[in-house]
Amino acid sequence: MKTNEPRQHATDSPTRRDEIVAAAVPVFLRFGYRKTSMDAVASAANLSRQAVYLHFPGKEALFAAVVDSLCQSTVALAHSALWREGLTLDDQLLAAFDETMPDESMELLAELLDTARSLVPDAVANIDALIVGEVANRLRAALGRRKWPLADVTVEEAAQVLQGASYGIKQQTTDRSAYLAGMRSAIELVLHATGLTP
Amino acid sequence: MKTNEPRQHATDSPTRRDEIVAAAVPVFLRFGYRKTSMDAVASAANLSRQAVYLHFPGKEALFAAVVDSLCQSTVALAHSALWREGLTLDDQLLAAFDETMPDESMELLAELLDTARSLVPDAVANIDALIVGEVANRLRAALGRRKWPLADVTVEEAAQVLQGASYGIKQQTTDRSAYLAGMRSAIELVLHATGLTP
DNA sequence: ATTTGACAGAATAGACCAATTATGTAAAGT
DNA sequence: ACTTTACATAATTGGTCTATTCTGTCAAAT
């Protein structure tokens, strides 16, 4: 049985493996999967190319780890925004979607997503669901002990609608302010429909 | 001054020009802009290639007419669904979005949209706005003489949220039934928020 | 009004080859 | 634990060439 010690706390010093992944993330985001070379990742991590191969069997495995890391940090980002202090509920929701949406001006996002889908399908399929879960939790918490007022729409479905609206509005708007305005409308509608605005 | 007689009623017999456009629409939708030849369009219209050039100065002009026609018919489709008899309001809304969304499995849609954007930017920019307007009109009509209950969200913005949600949900779901379920949730939320469901 | 046949020039697709670059493995060194 | 150097193989890129297709225009025919 391998001593497969999982890190107990996030405060543990990061593994070399984690450092490599952390360094690889921006490289993959910037150049896409195909045009990212193991050399580039190694340089970004201040390591030799062979050192990377000591920790990952190949490019695909490295990329899978990168995608996994991205998913985790994205969900963490959403969680952080959803419970950020000093913001009203609608601003928390807005921040959560705003800060977790993929950056604009990424031509390679399609390529990256395609590769991820064919290489680590589970992670990609779940990232959206995880964020929806976070949002649903936040809505439930805001509801407190009150009863959910909608008969035909569950909390999760409401969160899903918000996420869908975020995606769609992102596509249809050009500048960030238009996106924020659209999303604010969507959030207002959902909160109003669920009685979460006084 | 040219006798540029516009057709007075939609009941006029269609021009040969219109016939060509009508025949060209499915061809462009099927093959995209680049891989659609004037020959293919002419064949689809049961005409010679030269006959097409008699009515359109070139491929670009033909395509512009096709895009225009598509926009018009899409808006007409939305309108028809929004006022369809025998359906409840939420079903009308659902049908409107369902029937006007671009068909699935279109790899060429991106190419088509790009070409259209660079060739007839106005039409593409307006089609979404037109549909939103139709939806907003329907919502206003459903409201009757009642007052719009939302202070921070206009009717147009509510319609825009629905449209954005439709786009986003379309992307995130795979099968039609999931899309319909998601859209139904979105519509319920909006109608509930605006007091249009008893 | 539309067709047929014909045409020059532009664009596209396919094939092929050479040069470069990337992947993954290995051995020896610090 | 990592570096350096080296290497075989695969993948990518760039270039050139040819053949084909497409556009847009013309003239003659019905």
C-alpha cells in the first residue's frame, strides 16, 4: 500500500508537483493545449523539462492536473465571492458570476475546453454543477428558515437559470459593464421571484 | 427615378428574387458561406447560374439578402409563437425561444455568423434586439392594465434575461428536453417575479 | 426573362517535401 | 531531487507545385 499521504490542511507547504501545476496554469491559459510545450511549462516552473517528467507521466496527465486545479480554484473563487462580507446578497451573486466567468478575448478557450472535454470529461462536466451548488447553498442560507416560495422551480434550478443567464449574457454583450447590467437584472428577477428582496 | 415598387402586401406573388433567396437560405444554412457556390444556389432555385447574377450583383449581395430574410422570418416565428392560441403564456414564451434558437449540430454557424457580422453587421446586431422586443411586447400585453411591479428591472431587461438564459442554457445542455426544462424554470422565475402567474 | 457555352483570373484543395520543433526515454553527473 | 546532454520518433510548420473549383463577365440564342 502506497503511503499516499493526502495533504491534511491547505496550510501545508505546496508539493513540487503543485508548484509545477501552478506554473503551468497560466501557460496553458495563454497558449492553449497544443501550443504549450513541456519546455515552456518547465521554464515557467524554473525547472528542467525532465524534472516535469519526473512528476507527470506526460503532457496529458499534466494538463489533467491543470484542469483539476482550475476547477477547484474556480469553485473556491465563487465560494469566496458568495460569502464576502460587506456586500449585499445581490452583489455577492454578481461578484460570484463575474469573477468566475472565463476571461474575455480568449480565442484558445474553445480549444482548451475541447481538449479538456476529451481528456478529463468529468471535471469539465462537473465544474458548472459545482458552481450551481455553491449558488444554491447561498440562496438557501439567505432564505433562512423561510419556506421556498416557488412550487415549480427548485433552488438548484433557480441557480442554474442564473448560471445560464450569465453565460448567455456574456456572449451577447461586448463590454463588461453591459454584462454586469444584464446580470444584475437577472439576479434581481430571481431574488424578487423568491422573495429574497424586501 | 426608378419605379422601385415595394410589395404592398405579403400576399403578393413572390418575386423571382425572393424565390432565389428562399432557395438559397437552406443551402447557406447547410454548407456555410464559403462552401456554398453560386452554382449550388442556382440549382436549388432551378435556375442557371447566370440567372442568379441577373438578380444579384454577386455572392455577397445574395448572402446579405439571405441573412435579411432569415432575420425577418425568425422574428416572425417568435411573434407567431408568442401569440399562438391555445397555449398558456409560459408555453408561448417557451415555444418562442425554442423555435427561434438556431438548430443544434451546426458547426458552420460560427462561420456563418462571422461572415454575416462582417458583411451585414446591422442585421445581426438587431435580430436579438427584435426578438427581445417581441417578448417584451408579449409581457406587456399579459400585464394588461396592471402596473409593472419591478422597480429596478424594466420589461425589456426581463426579456433580455430570458433571451440570455435561453442562449446559455442551450450551450450547457446537450439534449432538447434538458434545454426545455431549464428554460421553463427561467420563464417561471420571470413570470413569478412579475406577478404574471396567479 | 432566361439559357447555354465560353472565358480569365482568383481562390482552394491536395500532395509532397524539407526544416523545425516537441515528446518521451535514457544515462551519467552533482 | 534535479540537471545536463543526448537521442529516436512523432507532430507541426512552411514552402512549392498542380489540379480543380469558383467567381464574375460576356456574347449569342430562344
